[in-house]
Amino acid sequence: MKTLNAIVMMFTVVMLYILGMAQASAGEFLNMWYQNRLFAPNELHLQQEQKGKVVIYDGMRDTEVNQAMDMHFDRIDSMMFIGTIITDDMGKPKVDKATGLVLTEDDDC
């Protein structure tokens, strides 16, 4: 299944590039996909969720996760968040002063 998802993602990126819309980095594209999937799911996505599909969202900001929980609590069984980025009061990622790395929540996975 992971291979199929990777192929679909690659195909989508290639198509966006061909259409001249691929100005965003791969990380930005994935974040846009996450945003759409979470906050504006299409009918197919909702049907998949009702059948038990779980989407793993990696590297989203804690503010986005909280918003998803507040807006779509009825869909929570279909969501898994890992590597959630911890943000400050301004919504910017917090950085570890010693390492310079962005701080993420410990998932215990």
C-alpha cells in the first residue's frame, strides 16, 4: 500500500510540474496535501475514512493539529499525527537552542 501511495504522490507531483504549478518544494506540496485532506476532504476521502482508512500526518504544526481536532472531531479515528512541530505563541516553530533543530512532540511510536 505504501508503494501505491508513493506512486500516486509521484504522479501528482509530475502532473503539477507539467501543468506549471509545481513551484512549491516537496515539503510544501505535502503540507498542502495534508491541509486539503484534513480541512476540505472530498467525498472519496470521506468514504475511505468511513471504511476505516487512517491517514498519517507527519510534521504538521501543533496549531494545525489542534484546529483539525476542533473542527473535525467526528473524523478523529481516521487521523494519526506524528512528528508534530511545536510552535511558539506567534505560530513559528520552536528551535532547540543547543542543536538548532525544530522541536517536535515525542510520539512514543
